[in-house]
Amino acid sequence: MAEAPQFKTLSAEEVLARQQANPDLLLLDVRTQDEWEEYRIPGAVLIPMHQLPARIGELSPERETVVVCEHGIRSQQAAQYLVAQAGFTNVANLEGGMSAWDGPVEAD
């Protein structure tokens, strides 16, 4: 029996290092618009969790993608969706989400 597709779990420090090493890294924020406006990682792209299936065409299945939410629960579900349902091959979840992020942030 084949194993289910997997995604990685990365710490905030690992994500920051990958972001600095790979300018093409996609930080996919699946929080709400209100959460996004409060604060976010610079360069992240907002696609709220409930919009992800409808907007999947905006993303590249081959691009290294790190999924972010507030505490790492929604992003874990979104990462699982990307690999299991949408065929993405290089996906990671930010462990602990924005509450664990100690890198740079921006706000509206």
C-alpha cells in the first residue's frame, strides 16, 4: 500500500533561514483577512483557508510552499490538502504558526 503524501513541519527559525536562502519560497498565509491585517510575515500571500480550493490555480504545485496560520492547526490542514488533494510536492507547515514566529512582521 502506498504511503499518503507528506508535508514537512518547520520551526520558525527554519522557515526564516529558508526564506533568506530561497527568494522564490512561497509563504502561504491561510488566516482570515482580519488576522492578516493585524500582522503578517513580509512577502507572504494571503489565501484564507476557506478560499483555498477555489483559488488553488493561483499556486504552483512545484514551488516550495510554507503554509502559515495563527497557531499551526489550520495551516497543517491546508498543507495536507495541498499534498493529498492538489498534488503539491514541496510543502511545509510553520510549527506553532504566527504565535511562534519571531522574524520580521508587517501590518496595515
